Amino acid sequence: MAVTFKDIENARTVLAGNVVRTPLIRADKLSDITGADIYVKFENLQVTSSFKDRGAYNKMSSLTDAERARGVIAMSAGNHAQAVAYHAKRLGIPATIVMPETTPSTKVERTRAHGAHVILSGETLAESQVTAETLVKDKGYLLIHPYDDDKVIAGQGTIAIEMLEDQPDLDVMVVPIGGGGIIGGTAIAAKHIKPDVEMLGVEVKLYPSMYHALRGQPAKCGGSTLAEGIAVKNVTERTITIAKQYVDDVRLVGESDIERAVMAYLTHQKTLAEGAGAAGLAAVFADPGHFRGRKVGLILCGGNIDPRILASIILRELEREHRIVNLRIQIDDRPGVLGRIATLLGQLGANILEVSHRRMFLDVPAKGAELEIMVETRDGPHADEIVARIEAEGFSTRVLDAPGGRETVRRG
């Protein structure tokens, strides 16, 4: 049975008062950066910090008493898990969640905190699904699928109704794609309300399952991605059929685009976005010309990011912007040289973060030493000024580009 706009309207009635009607806010700084008129739907403000609350509640609230007594099971990389666990507890339904072993610890802990029994199984969501289906057969649980379910898709579609109520003249909506539930529901609703709105889906390059499915091609998926929430190998006939009818195109984004988008949400919007949640903005960054001058609706679909990963992203972006620079400097091994360089850096307004002083490498002269200094700068031009001044003092300098692994050799 295909999902209809009426199903999505019914879901909206069910969800009223049970999930958060999140705000759609114009992102002034992101608009300035991209040249587009950016509006962000903050689904990271749901109780479980993702849009999954909508589909999970819409599905589980429809269960009969007999189905609730059986208990439910779900497989998820984190956000669907938390949503099922949270709303199952509210509705008095026993819940078991199967999660990939690679799921960030913050998502596992939060799922357990909602009272669900968590099983870690498999490296990928597809492997977790095998475990969940086995438990359905052995234990009689009712499977709450994260995307291959009409009630779930209808629940996610309510996002588009709210967005177009708040901003009726959106030109394009950019929606992350994992299994295709959120793009399916929002596309059905958006095209019903405003047929000329452009619906763009976004996948990561490592998991282009829907991208290739729409082109009738086999998809090669795999690898470690920051956007684990949309790292789905297997889209289904249900979601493919909807996408073929309602989705205009699917874009692929790289890991660096996602990292930049996570950082942009943090620094410019003062909000947390996980990798999957930032995929829409990553697509705008990857192809700004397509969006320039248009009203663009982005769904920040989740904010459950591991603090350690977030810290790594912040550091990597500061290095990309040359606000943190790693210098490798060859010096004479004699008293006062290190102090001379440290004084120079202080005079130039650079903040020294780390220093490593090495002598016992064969590529370093016997009477020499090598300094590795990590410094904090104001921006790229400031970093260039610092390097130029060190070179002017006669020191051979290498600027290490940590994210890309490159070295730029400069001779003093």
C-alpha cells in the first residue's frame, strides 16, 4: 500500500503533542557563505535529537494491544534506536534494539538509558538486520523498520508540511538519504503542497545506494564515514519507487564536505549536527552554484555526534583554515635557538600549542636538530606571515598539512 498525502496528514494529527514541532529558521551566516537563502529545520531539537521520533511514534502508536504485548525490535545505527526505545517506554512496550558494533558510544548509551535491551551485532546495518530478523522468528518480536514501513515514512513526511507552512516559497529542499524514509515522506508531502519545489536527496560517496538504484545500477558501498546514520547499503523497493516518482535528483558528498558542514553548523548556527544531519548543507557547499540565489530548505535531521569525533572535526577544520599550523623547522643544535624561535613566534602573535625537539633522525644533520611546532594563528595570511619571518631568519621550514598528509617545503 503506497503512502499518500492523506496518510501524512493523519500522521501529523497523531504526532501533535507527542513530538516537537521544530522551528524552521533562516540561517543568515550560512546564507552569506553560500550565496543561497538558507532555512534550516532543526530536527536535532527532538527529544532524542533526531527526526526519527516522528516515524517511530507514528508506527508504534498504531499497534494493537496484542502487538504491543509481543514487544518490538529495531535495527539501527543509533537515531532510530533511540526513538524506538524512547517512545516504546512512553507507550509501555518492551523494546529490543540491534545496533552495529561500530555505532558511536554516545548513541548506544542513550538508547540503553531509554530502557531498551541493546544488542551489538555486526559491522554494518545490513548485518544488524540479519540478527534482528532472526530474533523476530525466534522470539516473536514485531519489527519496527527504520524506513521500509508506510507508517514510518508518513511520520517523517510531516517535516515537509511544517517547513512549507513556515516558508511557503521554498525553491528547493535538500534531504539526507539513508534507507529513503525521510526523503520519501517529505517528497510526497512537498510535491503535493508545492509541485514545483525541487526535491534533492543527499548520500555520502561511500554509500551511494539510492543514487545507483535510481539509475538501475549496482551500488558498491562500504568504508568508514562520519555520516554513519545514512551509511545504508540496501534501499528497498518501497523507498526506490517513491524516490523515482517524487525525487528530482540525488547528490553525493565527500567526507571533507560533511566535516565542513558539521563545523559550519557549530560555529555559525551554534548547534550540533551529526554527520548525517549535516549532509544537506554539505551538498550546498559541494555545489554552491546550483543553489545560489534560491530559497533552500535544509533538514538538520540529527545531532547525536560523539564528542571525541566532534573534537577531531574541530581540530581538522582549524588546520584546513590554517588557524592551526604544524611547522617542521631544521635548526642548529646549540643553546638559545629554540628560545629565539619561540620569542619570534610570540612577537608575531602566534600561540604555541605543542613543541617536539628531535635530534636522532638520520635525515637531520649530526650537529642539527628538528623542531615540530604546532601554533595557533588568526587565519591563513597570518600563518603565511609567520612562515615568511621564520624563513627570513635562515631556517629551513616545512609546513605540514595534517588533514591531507602533504608537506610544503620552504627554504630559508
